[in-house]
Amino acid sequence: MRSTPDYEMPEQPSHRMLQARDWSWTDKLKRTSDAPIHGGQHETAIYWHIPKSGGTTAKRIYECLGVTLAARVGGQIGNAANDTELKVVQPWINRKAAARPQYTSYVNVDITSKEGIQKARSWGLVESGLVDVIFSPVPVPVIQNLFSDRHQGRGLVVFRNPVERLISKFYYLQVATWEVKGLAGVRLRQTATVEDLENAKIAISERFFVGLTKYYAESIRRFNAVLGIDASTKRARGCRRKYYSKNGEYMNSNPHDIPDEGSAEWNAVAAKNELDLQLYKFVERLFREQREQIDSFRGAESQA
């Protein structure tokens, strides 16, 4: 398979996407070059929850901060399955001893199922302005169905080295090139191509603010700046103490032994996930490049 230099940034990306797959969904996300809208106006973010890459921790952090979320649990709260209209629920507001943050807020729809996505669409979830962040492991159907040219989303995603991630989730996810396939709309049993990789790079560089699990606190700091969250408040400081490790790294609630890079086990997984490894190297560079841009956003100074 032809390799792609990990230092190469896409050139004129919007006009160079190959047409073998449908990438039109990217037009429903705002460009990373567009400054976020704060100060009374509303944007809805879509957080691509890649398994074993800090997504659950991010969800807990934003629960703790009182941000209104859409995720699978929203369709499981109370009588949500029989609800006929969109609403925000706080299931643990009166339970100070609850394991989940007291001020957790969700909309009453399961955004991870086909039925839930259609219900959210019919209820006008994004147009309502009720939800701040949508968490989904399969973002493309969500973006295609819930966002539009008029109501564009803001893309967020945290990446982990794909070899570490797949080994950590070995009994849950044994699918090659999962990340490239997720953006290209490739079925799990199909084969992703170098062209899919190139288009994934374009989509991520233009439409997603990226984070890395190895710089987890910094990643969330950037997302807070994009979302307009004041991380200097007492509650925000408490959330950081609760969900970050002492050195600011991602805390894996179910750690696994990761084989050394270059070992037989590592190489076996790496060989099966060449495209995702190339994408990860690209994202590492993009992460470095996005810092200056994000710090220029209004309110970023309060996120330090």
C-alpha cells in the first residue's frame, strides 16, 4: 500500500476531495478557521467519541460543568421513550450523593440510534438551541441528519495512538482502520483506501478541533475555549481536580498493559491499522498547529 508522508498538509482541500465517497456532510460543520460565536448566541458542537480515547471522561467533565448534552443516556432517562417533545432533564439534580454530577443535563433523546437521530431531527434538536454538545461514536449520520447549512455544527475530537487504543479495547473493538472508516462512511467489513485517508485528513483539518489523550488537560482547555466555557470558576476548578490526573493526562478508568512499540504484539496491530496510524501522525501535527488559533479566540485567556 502506498504510504503518505506524515508531514504533508492537504492543499486546497475543499476542491480536492475525491468523489468515491460522499463527503458532503463536512459542509454542515463550521470551518476551524471560523471563530466561535459567544456572547448570547448559540452553537452546537458534535464530539466524535472514539472508543477508549477519553470520550467518557470528557462527557463526565461537561456533565460536571452543567453543559447540556445529547448522548445515548438521554433516551434512557425517566419516560424518555414515550416523550413527544424535546426537553432538558436533570436526573440527578436532587441526589447529592449520586455517582454522576448533580447538575448533569441531557436532552431526552438517544442520539446514538437511528430511531433517536430521526426523533431528534423531527424535534429540531439543533435548531432548538437546547443542546450544547452532542456525543456520538458515529458522527457522520448525526451531522448529515441534524445539522444544515443554516445551523452548522462545531467539530471536536480527541485522538489516541490507534495501536494503544485498539489493544486497550481489544475485546470490544477488533476492526482495522476504524477512524478512517468512520469518517469515510466505509462499512466495517469493507477496506479503506489511501484516498479515504487523504479525505479524512482534509475533513479533520478543516472541520474539527483536535485533542490528544496524552495532552488531555490541554485538549479540554482548548475545547472549553471553543465552547465559550469559563474554566476559571469554582465549579470548573473542582471538575478539573475530579477528572484529571495530577499531571493533566487522561485517566483511563480501565487501564490495560500496552506492549512496547516494536514488539510482535504492537507490530501485529500496527500492520492492520496502517491508515489510522498515518492519520494519527497527521493529527499530532495538527494539534500543535491549532494552539495559536484557538488561543486567539475570545475568552481563551480564562481557560488557562
